[in-house]
Amino acid sequence: MGRSVFLRALLPQDLKLDFGRLGRQEASDVAWSLAHVVGKAHGRQLAEGDRRSWLSALRRRSGTLDAPSWLWTSVVDLVALHDAAYLNHCRHYTLAKA
């Protein structure tokens, strides 16, 4: 597409989210990023009017920790899936080296 790119393979430690080592701001940034992914995915499944209504409801809650339970559960599930994928990656990586 007319642009140069640089690619590198990720090391296994690059793929893991280590929440125990994150500071408050980093944890907030990761939470925002994961919530953004979940929100985009949910938003794509809604009709335009429903999407606007849903976005309006979320904006009213902005700045509070009172996230809708379905959003909180979705983000927690996404983190769990990420950890499971990381462990599976480590397993395959180890088996390939053996």
C-alpha cells in the first residue's frame, strides 16, 4: 500500500498482561483499552438508534466506577481469554522447543 512497515515477533513475556505489576495509571489505561475493544464489538451488533442510545447511557456514567455489570463482566472475560491464550501460547512454544 505504498508504506514501509517494521514487524517483529513478540516474545512470550510481551504477550502477557501482568496486572500485579501495573501502577494505577497503567491499570487504568489497560482497563480503558480492553473496555474500548468490548464496547466497539458490542456497538457493531446494535442498530444505529440502539447504538446512539447505548452510547448516551455510557456517557452519562463517564468518570464514575459505576460500569454496567454486563460491561464489567465482558472486560473481565476478555482478560481471562487473554490469559488463557497466553498460557496456550507458552505451552505450544515450549512443546516446539522440546
